[in-house]
Amino acid sequence: MTTQTIRFFQHNAIREVRDVPASRTVLQHLREHDQCTGTKEGCAEGDCGACTVVIGELDADGQPVLKAVNACIQFMPTLDGRALFTVEDLRAKDGTLHPVQQAMVDCHGSQCGFCTPGFVMSMWALYQNQPADAGLPTRDEINAALSGNLCRCTGYRPIVDASQKMFEYPRAALDHDHLKRQLESIQRKETFEYAAPDARGAAFGHPTFFAPVSLAEFARLRAEHPDARILAGSTDVGLWVTKQFRNLGDILYIGNVTELKSITRDGQWLTIGAAASLEDSYGALSSVYPELAELWTRFASRPIRNAGTLGGNVANGSPIGDSMPALIALDAEIVLQKATKVHTMPLDAFYLGYQKSALEPGEFVAGVRVPLPSAKLRFRTYKISKRYDQDISAVCAAFAVTLDGTRVSAARFAFGGMAATPKRASNAEAVLVNEEWNEANVEAAMRALDVDFQPLTDMRASSAYRSKVARNVLWRFFLETREDSPLALHDVNAFVFDVQ
């Protein structure tokens, strides 16, 4: 079925939008068409959080879920079948402020006010997703919820205070049953196709936005339109429009394919579908590999992880992507599909060169398979960046060794930021395999890293710094996993604090 109408729930009513370009952002529509100017434009790339809105959709069990996302990089057709909440929705009809807003007032959480609506919407998502019987969110949970919002003048203490105080007022929970009924009424059971003239002129044509709801239909459309741009969370592709003003052509949206949102586990593998969000994916990965918990919270921000997908991050193959080193070190496999043919390959064989992968025309990433850990495995990841939260890595390292007593029977070391692709340190691995896990051998492996990598110098770090950091994190990995008095994480944190 072809339609020219985007249907979504907004301002307590079903909205219909047509004749807007498929790559028009939600932020542009809110400010320029709806005159909902509470949502601000700051960076237009998903970094500052001034444009934060909340999207509601039905999960696999048919229950509504609410997620804070960046409106500046979300395209309008992705709203189809979903709900959109902005800061204008929070105040009651009688003018009473929502507890989130009242807490910001009472705690003096705003000065210039530009960033405030974005903070309020991230706080509102936290408020609505916090079960009434779960108690107050912890400081870490609040920090995670606000990790995608930047404030230049107020400072974060009063905003964090407001994030705690908002639960002290009479509860103002969303009517989830009403939201569920509204979403059910607009949820599509078949492929949604949207096309409209591009406002930038004839040269940009009339690209079609395909949004299939089944894996079979997605595969068919991919085979028929091998040049179509696959869109997942728009956390990278969105910038091609807002920053590079690129013509995307036809778009094939993966976000409505239920089968590709699944996360399953059997006796050997954790399998993550290509449309599963980064937040859900890292939650599942961290339940199996607790060592990934820090990387989970430091990967971009909550709104980016809510929108982006692990499959998209892997398919993108950025040399500074944080997911790939960990997955490569864990010997993950990538699941590829072309029409009805499905096959897997080792993830470290998928990347052929800078922005070049083994994908064939008409083929797509269907998921990632991660083997379950063994008792003999020692695994860690390390992200080194200028900021702790929401920053691009200078170096991202992942180490996995299998120990047979004190002997290394297998080693897999992978790095991001050190080469044109996410890459294994094969020479350093070879130094250690079948050798004792001791200081002398690890020091030899550290020296071998200089053979594996000759990193570039850029705005994030110099080549010499990257090489030194790579050696140092391998040493830290050894200190944390040696049998004789392993270094605990709190020991490392204390050391860092003393140095500062």
C-alpha cells in the first residue's frame, strides 16, 4: 500500500502530515510548521540535547514504551505509527506545571533557559519510566538519563536535584492504557511507503521512504532497491542531511521490522537483531558480560542509544566506533542476508578498508551473534576520550584471553581509533598465545603493538599518544586479570583521583 500520509499521536490527537520531504527532521517540523518552539535547535547533530523529545511506541508485547531521542536527526516518516511528546505536552490544561517542570523551578535549575526544555524532556522520560514502587532513581541513573543534555550556565547540581525532587510532588503519570489504544489504532500491518517532493528542488527528486514490517518484505525491498539507503536510528545518516546536505535517495527503514528487533539467547550464542536499539543491545550484552557495563553508559548518550542500533553501528564500520573492538575481541559473528539467503562471517573479516565492507549489492546486516563466555575467559574494554560522557574515543580497546591455568591458550585484542578500520592486534596476540600470562610476556606484547599499528594524528589525539595509550591499557588489562593480586577497579579509580 502506498500512502502520502504520516500518522502519529501528538497533543492528545492523531495527527496526519503529508507533502513534506522524507528527510525533513522532526525538529524542523516542530519549529517551522507546528510552531512548537519549546524544542530548541543547538548542534543539529544529536550532541547537545536541546532538541530532546520523547517518542512512544509499542514493544514486542504490545505495551507502550517511552524513549528520549534527539529531534534534530530524526526524519518525519519515522514517526508513523508512533507518539511524539514535546515540552508543550507537559503542562496541564489549567496551567499547572508538571512535577518535572515545577521541580526545575523550585530547584533553580534554569538560567538562560535554552537547554531547559531538552533537560525537562529527558527528566520526563525518566519520570514516566520509573515504576511507582521502585523508589527514587539513583544518582547514577539520573546522570545516565541526562548524559545527552548539555548546560553551559546553570551547572548540573540543581538539575540533578530537580531530577530527585520531581518525585516528591503528587504523581502525574501518563495514561498508558490510553496511549496504547491510540498507538494500536495507527500501527500499520503492512509496508508503509511515503514519497513527497523535496523542498530543495528537482535535483533531489521524489525519493521514496519504505518502511516494511516483516523481515521477508524488508529482504525483498532490499533486493529490488540495492542502492536504497538503509536507515536505522538516523544517528549517523541524520547528520548527512543536517551537516552535509546530502541527497539520500530512496530510504529503506529497518525500524519497523519486528523480527530484527529481537534479542535471543541459547546455549551458545547471544543473537541481537539489526534493528535492536543500542540501549537494549548493551543491556543484553552486559547481562552476559558485566565487563561491558561502563562502555554501555559511555557509548554516546541515552537519547542516541535509544535511537541508534547495534546493527547500524556495526554496518557503518567507523574506525572510531566503540562497539566493534569489544565484539571482535569476543569473536562475534555478523549475520548477513540477501533475499532469502542467510550466512554468517567473523566480524573481523567484515571490514575490508576505510568505509568498505564485505556487503554485496542487495545484502544487508540482519544481526550480530556473540558467543557466551567460558569460565577461563578474561575480558575487558577501555575507552579513552577527553570527556567521560558522550565523547568520541581517541582509543577504544578490547582484550580477551583464555587462560589454561597461567598459560594463554587464546588471545584476541581489538582496537578502534588506531587504524582505518576496527582492527585486531595480531602480532601482539601471537606473542602471548601458548605463553605464560606474566609481566615479561605482556611487555613483549606491548612492544608488538607498535608493529600492529601506526595510528594517525588528528584533533582527538596524536599518533604517539595513541600508541602509548594502547600499550598502557594492555598493561592495565594484565594487572586486572593476573592471578597474583589482580588490580581491582576501585584501586585504579583511586589512583586516577590522586593523580588529578
